[in-house]
Amino acid sequence: MESSSELDRLHFFEQACKISEATYASNPLDADNLIRWAGALLELCQFQSIPDSQKMIQDAISKLEEALSINPKKHNALWCLGNAQTSFAFLTNKEDEAGPYFEKAAQYFQQLVDEDPSNEIYMKSLEISAKVGLSPYLQRQ
């Protein structure tokens, strides 16, 4: 059984999704709203089955890509995209299918490093995604 704090967290992010959906209906060009919506979906996916989590992550990725099409300089959208791609990769059940998601994550993290080379979090994320993407886990066939 889920704890009270987990249920509170679940309800909070469900409500955040509803608010973001309503905001999107009235202002579809609000990139910050799309990022908040995607973030809430990424949090909610932790409470789902693997197939449902994958669907939520794909939905979040779509919203983040839409936010970037509105404002390409949204670092937090790139950051979330890198993390979403990584999360999706870890949920794949076939090793050869995970590789492209790790590669895409590394591309987003590289873009962040290119735009802000002094940001240690971006550097570390790129380093980790590159290591995971090149790990034997992905190279076994």
C-alpha cells in the first residue's frame, strides 16, 4: 500500500496535469506551461506500470519538444528531455532498443553543455549518459 505522502504526491501531480491542460487550452504557446506539464507527467510515470510509464514519458517528450519549438532557448526543457530519454531507455526491455534513447539523451545534454559549459550538472549528465550509452549493457546483442 502506498504511503500517505506518496498518495499526496500522486494527487499533486495529477492536479498539476489538469491545470496545465486547462492552461494549454487557453494559451497553447506558453512554453513554461508545457514544461510544467511534462514535468508532472514524468513524476506521475513513477506510479504506473512500465507500458503506462512509457506512454507518459513519450507524452512528456512531445510536450517538451513543443515547448522548444516555441522557445528553443529553454534550458530546463532540454534538461528534462535528456532525463526523459534516459528514463525511457531504462524502461525498454530490449537492450538494442535502449541505445537510441541514451544517444538522444546525450545529444540534449551536449547541447546544454555547448550553451553553458560552466554548468557542472550539465557536464556530469553528459558524462554519465555517454558512459551508459557506451556500456556493455547496450553493446550486447
